Amino acid sequence: MLDVPRAGTLLGTLGDNIERLKSAVELLDSTGERYFYSCVDKVKPAVHHYANVNHFTYTTPHPCIFHYLRKEDAVKLEIPKRDDVILKPLSEENAVTVNEIWPHRDKNSMPFVKRLINTDFTIGAFDKETGELMAWCLRLPIGSLGLLQVKEKYFRQGLGRLVTIAQAKQLAENGQDSSATILFENTASRTLFRSLGFFEWGERSWMFQEGLGSGHYD
């Protein structure tokens, strides 16, 4: 079990017996809002156990598909050469732009976005002439790629592919694999990731306390 304060909880087990996992979730602080990251089917009873003990109800609003790319494969990816684009990490001043067009933003998402920018690997594609941020990719607390976005006026220019490759490659160069959980119905992103060599590795669910927003899962 991995619990990230103000971000969420990831549950996992190598075996099929989840009794120890049920005991572990009883130790979680139940006074604040909590959601559970990327749950496979076998850990969902532990989430419902936590909910029952604390008199909550959990919903599963959007199933996702888990995608995975080994660092040995990611490091071989070639970043497309672009004379009109500068690739560089995001800074905190970019958080407003990132949060503004994130489809899953909620009342807590601005501090969340700032924390991701300040504490983990990020990449942004900036217009070489104007300095405008056009596309970006961050990483969620569980280590998966997230908040992959392209401004609408820059759609269909290969920028989503560009920042995805750049992010996966920089992770690989730092000895880390890449993964992503993508909404089942987001066929465009799933096609992109498959084309880069990611393979789909089963369904995951993001489980939210009933009545809370559904941010932080794409």
C-alpha cells in the first residue's frame, strides 16, 4: 500500500488473499477526502472494506487501461526534430495553463498540479518564437504519465506524440520505466501509446468517495 498525502492511495498485492490489505486500509486516516488509484479487481474489496468501516460509499466512475513501456525500449525512442519547438521542463508559472484545460480539474487540482511540477519529471513544448506553452506531459504520484494535454489550437501537429516521447525518454535515461492509465474510451491516446511501443496490461479503476470530484485519473 502506498499512501500519498493529499493525492491518493495505491493498493496492490502479489497474492490473492487480501486480508492483510484490508487490515492495512483500516490504518488510513479517514478524516479527509480520499480516492484510490488504479485499482485492479482483486483489491477492490479492500476499498469497499475501508468504505464500510468508515461509513463511506465509493464509486468507480471511469475504467482505464494500464499501459507500460520498459526503459530499455523507451530509451531507443527518437525525439522528432522540430525547428519551431523548444522542449524543456515546466515551471510553477505554467501551472495555471496546465490546470485551466485539464478536463479533470477540481477545487483541489491547482495545488496538485503545482506539486507535480515542483517535485517530478515534466516536459513542455514551447513555441520557439513566442515562448507559448503548447503541449505538456507530467507524472502522477504513482509514477505513471499524466495530464498529457495539447492546446486546442495546436491539435494535429504531432505535439502530443512529441511530449510523450520526450517524457518517456527522459524517464528511461534516469533508469525508470514508463506507464500510463488511459480512459477506456480515449481511443486517440491509446492508439498513440500503442504506436510508441506501450503495451496494454489490463483494466484499472479509479475509485472515488461518493460526492467528490473525479480529478487526477487521466
